[in-house]
Amino acid sequence: MSRGKGRRTIELVAAATKILEEIEPASVRAMCYQLFIQKLIPNMGKSSTNSVSRLLTRAREEGEIPWEWIVDESRAAETVNTWSNPDQLIAAAVRQYRRDYWQDQSVRIEVWSEKGTVRGTLRPVLDEYGVTFRVMHGYASATVVNEIADYSNDAPGKPLIALYVGDWDPSGKHMSEVDLPQRLEEYGAAVELKRIALTRTDLAGLPKFDIESKRTDPRYRWFKRNVGTPCYELVALPPPDLRSRVKKAIRARINLSKWEHARMIEKAETESMQDFRKSWQASICRGGRPLGQASIATVPRSYTTLVADSKIRYRARRWSQLVALTPCHSGPPTMDKTALPPLRASMDEASALLGLSGSILRRRVRAGELKVQRDGRRVFITTEELKRYLRAVEKRQNATV
């Protein structure tokens, strides 16, 4: 027995581990339902579920249960993608590339739910088939329904099928049976809405709640009159069963031969992208050495400043020209000079490109290190002069390494 843990705690952790080995990933509440079904916790009240939540947290902190087995989509962080250099971006594009298999299908499919808590449970299936998961957050707003209507009509002849998963209670049932169908029709949406869970055949054996516990729900009377059963929560359905249900519903509606053909095309496209990356690395780095692996001591300051300074916002054409003219390692750029169209930079632009303050740049000009040209009252530095200066800087740096 582990020190500091009672027998009851040890038994619960062992049971939770065994259950999670079969159903992961799952939410804490889904885990609680499985423990409740096995009569390992007395009820689904807040006291019991909070106790299980604390137990699972401690078990993950101590390494008894992997963190990724428990999902909590409600607290997912939203981040902005950034890269250290262009090669990282290209590598990420190659690694993350995924062909849109649905462009070859005759239908489009989404999975809808009233709650976001099952997103983590369904993620393996959603990722495998590239299916959009749409959370209604209770009753969908007019904005959301209008967006769905617009999306459903932007591809004539390619109907949108929404596979709905939700609770079997007054709000959950009313949403899929009455509210959504009526409002989708009102907004002119071309959507086939199909409830696949929970259905009446799922109810046997699941934990249930008395309908009277939902008396304050505005749809209570409708549910009691039209459904007349106890209430059940979606998360009570074992996660593997829910994933299997959604996967089966998706596969029943797609052309599997076209799907496999799309996989073959994706493989060929990925290989082509990998070849492009290798060629791109070789064209800008001497000896084919990957840009991301360059020693910072041998990379000119002008290049590192260009990549790191997020304040520089050049148009795409200038960016590509500048990357092309900037050396990657010691020695002159490998690109032919004639490959670059004429380019000239103002003093402010040259200052930003070279990583120099305006006063230092003017000092370099007065010392004859940089030559400027004039066009009436405008002063500028040509592409050739920028390249010449960068070579000189790199030559001095190499001499000190």
C-alpha cells in the first residue's frame, strides 16, 4: 500500500486506471459515470464527482495515470503559431499537410453537440476523418444558425449532414427534435440533421435521473408529454461506444474507394513537398545545410534581425527578394544575381533590413561603407549595394570566428 493513501483511494485509482485503459481519452465526468455504474461511488452528486476529480489529479501528478487520458476541452489554451525561421514554417507545413478528402465526396459531414465536453472523447474520430465538430452551447444563437445556413448552401449538390449527439433530457431532445430543425428551415439551411446519440436504444443500463429533477427546464412539459422517460446524460455512454457510433455513421455516408484514392494522392503530395523543402534548403544554404541548424555566430546580423524582428512588415514580393539576396552561411549567395528584379530600399527600409539604427546607418554612409543614390529629393540604396554590404559584413564576421 502506498504511503499516505487509504485502501479506498488505492482501489479507486486501480479501478479508474483499468477503465481508462479501455475508454481513454475521457472527461472527468465520463470517468465518474463509469465508476458510478460499477457502484464504486455512491452517486453523481457534486461531492462525489469533485472527489473523483481530485483523485484523478493526484494520480496524474504521481505518474499513475497519463495526463493525456483525461481531457478538459473547456480550459484549452488558444495560441498563435510562430516560427524561428522560414525553414521551420516549411517543415511545419510539410508535417501538418492534409488533403481535403471531402472534396471528392458527394456529401459534407459535421458532428454537432450541445456541449463541448465530448470534443476530447471524439477527437480521435474527428481527426481521422477530418470532420468539423460544432458546439451549440445550449440553444444555438441566430448568428450560428445563419452561418450554418450560408455554409450549407455554398456547395450546391453537396448536402450537409449533421450528426447530432446530446443528452436525453428536456433541452437535449427539444433541441434536436424541434428547435434546430425549425430554425434551420427558417434560415433556409440545407441540412440533414440526424440524432445518433443518445437514442432510445441506448438508455437501458445507463444511470438515469427522475424527470422531476428537470422541472425548472422550460422544455419540461414538452418532454414529459412527448417523451415521457427518465433523463440520461450523453457522457454516461461509454466513450468507446460513442466513438464507434460516430465513426460508423461517418463511414456509412462516404464513398470509401474515393476516400482511399485521396489517401494515395495525399501521400504523393507530401513526398513532393518534402522534396521541395530539401531543394529550398540547398538553394539558400551552402552545402545543403538546413537553415534552422545554422550556427548563430556564422549568420549575418542582418539576417537574424530580419527573421526575429516582428515589426518588419514587407510585402510578400520584397520578403522573397530579401531572403534570396541574404547569405545563409559564409560565402556569397548561391542565387544568380539576374534572378532578382530591380529593388531599392529607402533609408528607413535599409535601416530595418540591416538591423541598424538610423544614426549608425548614416554614419556607415558617411564612412563610405554604404553608397546611396538619389532620385530627386529621395535617397535610396540599391539591391546590389545591400548585397555587397552584407557580403562585407559576413566576411568580417568570419574573420573573427
